[in-house]
Amino acid sequence: MSSEESNSSSAPPANAPDGKPRGSAGMVALSLILLALLVWAMAPGRPKFTPAPLRPPPPGCPLNAPDFVPSDITEIPALDLSSLSKGQRNHALYRLNMEPCPCGCNASIAICRTSHPACPVCEDLARKIVSDEKGDMSQGPQTTGRN
């Protein structure tokens, strides 16, 4: 057995029998393109649903209210925070800046109280938050049975 016979039988030919190079890379690319087109054609359209409001907006409320964004106000007019300790004052300010005002303005209680001083909803709510913090002060520190 000669070396030419063993080399010719063991190595696959580089070209197809008709003399053209194999296009496996081209076939893979074409298959991927056709698959992508098939997936794109079968994808259903996405409906543009918006959720219904939980309650009707109050009169005078803008229809396209911005999303709620917490604020960082530290001084609120006509709201006395001086009777609170530093921790209670910080907690009251945290609540006033993080909780949305239910009047429909879609702002924090602190922003609504600052921007709309005549709003009765945020005035009552701000006073309630401050009184809640004062109530926590009168209860004193809570102790548990664990040491």
C-alpha cells in the first residue's frame, strides 16, 4: 500500500464533487435569517393598555399627572416640628416626603403642603403624622422580654 493511497482515502475532499466549495457557513447564515423572520412574523402585536383609575380624578386635576416622585423638603410652612425629638422629626419628615397626598395632585404631602397651603387634605394628614410622632414620644421606649 502506497502512501498516496492511504492519504487520499482518509482525508475528506475540500470541494464538493462538482468542484464548487461547500457553503455551510452560508447555509447557516441563511437558516438563521429565515428563522429570525419566522419568529418576527409570528410575534403577536403588543396592545397598549392603560389601567383604569381607582377613583375618579377630582375636578381641576390634570389628566396627565406625572408619576409620584418623593421629595426632600426639610421645612414645611405652618407645621411645627420643634416639639419633636431629632429622631421623631426625621421620621415625620421621612413620612411627609415619601407618602403621596391623596388629594389627587400626585405629589408628596410635603410638596402639596408647600405648594398648596389651602389644601385641607394634606393639612389634616400632615398634622396627623406629627401627632402620631408625638404619640410615639409619650409612649416611651418599648422593651421586649429578650435581653
